[in-house]
Amino acid sequence: MLLGVEVCAEIIIGDIIRGPLGSPCALNTKLGWILFGNIAQHIASEEFVVTHHHVDVENMLKKMWEIETSDKNEYTKEEKLCEDLYNSSYYRTKDGRYIVQLPKKTATLLSTEGETRNIAMKRLQMLEKRFTKDLKLKNEYIKVINEYLENNHMEEVPNNEINKPSVYLPHHPVIREDKETTKVRIVFDASCKGTNNVSINDELLVGPQLQEHMRKIIIRWRLKRICFVADIQQMYRQILVTQEDADFQRLLSRENSDEPVKDYRLLRVTFGTSCAPYLAVKTLHQVANDEGESNPEAANIIKHNFFIDDLMSGRDTVEDSINIAKEIKHILEKGGFKLQKWASNSAKFLNEFELSERSSHVNINIRVDGTIRALGLVWNMGNDQFQYDFQLPLSPETITKGQS
């Protein structure tokens, strides 16, 4: 409603409230209170966030030296139990291979009481559906399964032992295009829980960390003028488990989905069980202790210059490197371990090994912190230098103004 100024005098009652200078006034009228006068302009406010980070260089250096120089001498209760179980139970076959027990937290396994076979069957059927879309993967997978059987790394469970306490492990492929040898690896899901919500991994001891940090091994390796690397062929599968424990590593398999499924059990240390890395490294150290008495230097390298299955060592002369490499190879062969994919910055060193034993790559990927090509670190044998291996994303053919 708009009222002219001539009406204003008729409706004013007289009361007025004044605010600070520059603010509007309130005037009482017959129609109620009205506001008039100046309205202060809104002043935009700005917010600032200030953070302060104090870097205590002295304390950081102190912690760094503590980490680098500290050696863990004391095991936890479970780690000590794991060590005691291994030391008291391992034994060897006539040809020198090691037979070990799965290190269990308790004598009775609850995972055997839950139903696991039906779960493994459902996972197998899911895998077979995947095979219908990828015949090449199926053929590679079946090839690996048959290799397990041919090498006696697993066996079919006899009918009279089917009902023994057991745990079935689902399995699936992991494809590694960068591998020189096997592109498809079978991984067994030992963390899969049965119907009682317990998995075999829940009941296995992980064991202590027995190997040094990878960075220490790399630095020590590069201090030598003549360097060499190699790895152990199928390291886990060179170590047997006891017949009783093999039933806790069962699996289901068949070549075609219209065939009857077969029950198998794995006879070797299995990729996917939580204790597998410990058992492999511990056995590596054990063969060094058992067979390295005549050459303590080679035994010491086995215990301190391996990261999982990768050997990284060297000497200052070609002759010394050749001699120590052959000693290491000899000791490991007594325990059933075969070194393969030899590589070196010395052509003379490599000539001591058959072509089939050498790495076919000029560049060797260095595993840092247990992952392949973490940090992209690569050793070029030809020029004896470290490189970084990475791939830049391809740019689109048309560059927009926003991208330029």
C-alpha cells in the first residue's frame, strides 16, 4: 500500500526510537511501527584459515636413526609360539625337501566344523561362468591345475578319506602379463569363512618378520661392483605340508562344467594362507643353517640378501661373484630350491649359466615393500643404472582451451 505525504501527519502517533548514527529510525503510527532513514551498506567479510606446522628436525632425525638401527630381538607371544612349532615339527624327505606343519593357534580347528565345501562349489561355478566368456583364461587355468597334479603338488582325495575333518578353499586366477614365466597364478582364498564364520586363516599363526627391509638389501647389493639377481622357482611349492594338514587345504575342480566335480588337497605350502610367507622364508633360513656349515658366507647371504624369493647379492670381482653364486645355488638345491632367471651387470658372470637359467629381460623390476614395481624402480643391467618405469596417460587428439 502506498500513502502520500499528506496522510503521514494523520497516522503518526508520536513515539520514535532512534538508533546509532547512520541507522534507520522506528516511528509509531496508527498502522504500527514503520522504519525510515539510512540503511548501512553490507560489508562483505572474508574468512582466513591459518595453520601452523612445527617441524622438529632434531626429533625427526633421532627417530629415523632409531628405526634404521633398531633390530627386533624380541618376539611376541604368538611369534615365539610359531617359531617353537616350526623348530619342533619340521623334518626332511630322503631327497632333502622340507615337510612342515601349518602353525596353528590352537590344537583344535573350528574352521573344520563349519561347512566350506558348498561355499567352494558356488565359487567354482562363478569361476566357470567367467570361463565361458574367456576360453583362453580357462585353458591357462586348467593347465596350471594339471601342472599341480603332474608335479605331485596336489592329489585327489581318496573316497575313504572324504569325510575326514577338512577345509575347502575357493580359488581364482591372478593374471600377470609382466611375468616371464607363468602368466596365470592360482590364488587360494584361505580367508573365506565357513558357515560358522571362521576361516582357516583366522586360526593360523602369521609368524615373525624374518627378512630385513628391502631398502637395506638394495643398498647393500649396490655397494658391490659386480651385482647379480635371481629368484627361486615356485618357492612355496617346493615345501611340503604334513598329510594331516593337507586336508585343511582342499579344493574343488573339473575341466568342464558338465563333468563331476573332484575333491583335491594341496600337498605344498599354499599361496593364500596367512602363514605361507613365514614358512617359505623360515625354510630358506633353515636350509642355510642345515647345509651351509661348509660355506658360512653363502649361508649368510641366503639369510640376509633374500627378499621373499628374490636373491640380490654381488662381489667386487667377477670370479668371486661366480664362486659365491654357485655356492648359494648348491646349498639351496640340497633343500629342493632351484634358482632361476639369473641376471647381472657382468656378461662373464652370465656365461656361467645356461641360457634357460637366465632372465630374458634387460631391465629387472625391483620389488620394494613387497609389491611389484612399487615406486617404478627398475635396474638396467646393460648400463648398470636404476631407472623409473612409468606410463604417461595418452593425450586426446583434440586439445581444448581448458586443457591447454
